[in-house]
Amino acid sequence: MPLSMRTTLLFRRLGAAPPLAAPDRRRLFVAAALVLASSLLGCPPGGGGEGGGGGDAASLPPQAVQCATNFPDDFPATRQIAIGTGTGADFAPYAAGQTADLWHGNQGLNMITPSIQVEALPSDGDDACLRVRLDNDYQGAIPDVPDAVDSVQANVHFRRQGSSFVSEGYVYDAFSYSRDLLIGVDLKVTATVQGPGFQGTTTVHVTLQ
């Protein structure tokens, strides 16, 4: 896994990228577990498309390209964003209740691999480095942990596609729980993206399979 990704995942400890919202104690506990687990993901050998039914590490969709953000933490403007599948011109937003495939990382960690779309203005360039955070709410589906949540944050490189930016690759949205607990779960995913002078948030429900 690139050093930049590990550094980003440790943002809560090091303050390298400020949290998008103040986490509560249960969120901090789960986030700490994700920091450890995400360091074991590794980078998939090669790429591959996002196929039905998920797969193992050898066939993971290509991970989103990491980058270094360089903008002040001031976001007066709002832009439209979407979370979905596909990159470039093939991006398609998740529909409510759509199934999302579970994948296995190199160390067996389970994840979904969404891509992100962000509204682009005529004055924007051809690419951008933006801060992306995904908050996963299992909506009470995890036994003995009724308020379980996971969060992942990364600085992601985007390429312009017409009137929008689309992430260059897929965000590895890793979970703290085993596959048997995740299958069939109605997952509430909230995506927040921050860039120079703007931010945007969207929420969608997907069914894990």
C-alpha cells in the first residue's frame, strides 16, 4: 500500500487532515480498528473491472490514485457529488437499494469499492486532488453492536469528465466485520468531498452482497 494512503488513514492520530465531523467514542473505536486493518490491505496486483459477486485481492478494481491536498480548511460553497460505480465516462451513481459487491483484500478484509463523482465548474482544470470521506452505518445489523459505524478518509486524484470530476480509480471502503455478518445488510453510506473552497455531501443506501 502506498505510504501516502497509510499516512491519510492515520489522520486522526497525526492531524494530517482534519476530521470532517467530530467523531464520538464508538466512532473512534471502530476507526482505530480500521487504521490497523487498512494497513494490511496492500495494493492489488494489477487492476481488473468491478465484476458481479465481488472477488479476491487478485481481481480487485484498481485503487483510487492518492495525492496530496493543498487547500485551506474553508468551504463556503457547495457542490453536487455522487457515489457509484465505474470510472471516467462509465461512472454511474448508485440507485437507492442497489446491490454492492463485497471484495476481499490481501489479508481478508471485506470492502466495497465505490467511485466518486464531483460537480466541476467551467473555471476548473482537468484534474483535482480532493479529500474524500465515507461513513458507513450498518443500521443495527451487526449483532451486539447496534450503533456500529465505520469511516474511511483519503486524498484522491480526480480527472475531469465533461461537467464533472470522477475519481481516478476506486475508493477501498473497508469494513470491520466478517463477510457472514455483512451479506444482505442495508448499508447507509454518506460520502463527503472537500476541495478548494467547496464541499459536498450525499447519502445512499446499498445492499451488500
